[in-house]
Amino acid sequence: MVSKRNWLVLMLLVIGMISLIGCSSGEDSDADTTDSEQEADEQQEEQEDQEEPSAELSTDEELTQQLESEDAVEEAMVQLVDEEDGQLVNIDIDISADQEWSEDLKTTYSEIIQEAYPDQTVDVIFAQDGEMLEQITLE
């Protein structure tokens, strides 16, 4: 017959083995899940890399320089967006802080822009000191 002491030692060993087996089996399933998640993330990244961008951006340096050469303009950005449907033109013009905004300025810059892009729709944003003054669309 097994003594109480031997019985206690045997039970502790069995409990220890069960705990060890139980804990290790959970780690394997987590590791498998982590590997699967990593593989799925890598595949998704590869698919995103293979997809071509739907729009391509470029700038019109000549018109940017022409607008920035004006005394009232602090900074200008002319962005050309080439899409499947055609080309979009977005222009941001920052007016100098010491310049007062007027319809004459808007007319002057609109004419310059329409000379450069006579047959295109152009979105123009006029700003001063980080605040938008006016947003117009030239057609």
C-alpha cells in the first residue's frame, strides 16, 4: 500500500505535469495564430504594393514661380492630379500678411491661372495667415 507521503508526492507530480501540459498547449495555439496573422498581414501588404495608385501627383513649377513673383503672394502651390478621368488642378495661394484681400487680387490671379489652364476646371484656395479667405472654382 502506498503511504500518505508517497501519495502526496505522486499527486503533486501529476498536478505539475497536467499544469505543464495545459500551459504549453496554449502557447502552441497562440504561436500558430500569431504566425497566421503575420502571414495574412504580409500578404495584404504585398497586395497593397501591387495595386497601382489611382491618382498621380505633380506640380507646375512655372505657374508656381509666376504666382510667387507677384508682390501680394507670399507662397503658392500648384498641384496637378492625374486620374483616369483626366487631370485636376488645385492651387493654393497664400496672400502676404501686409496685403489687404480684395476682388482685384482675386481677379488678377484668376486671369493668370486661366491663361495657364484655359480648358480645365481649376480649384483655387486663397489664404492669409493660415486662414482661408476664399475658395473658388474656375471653369
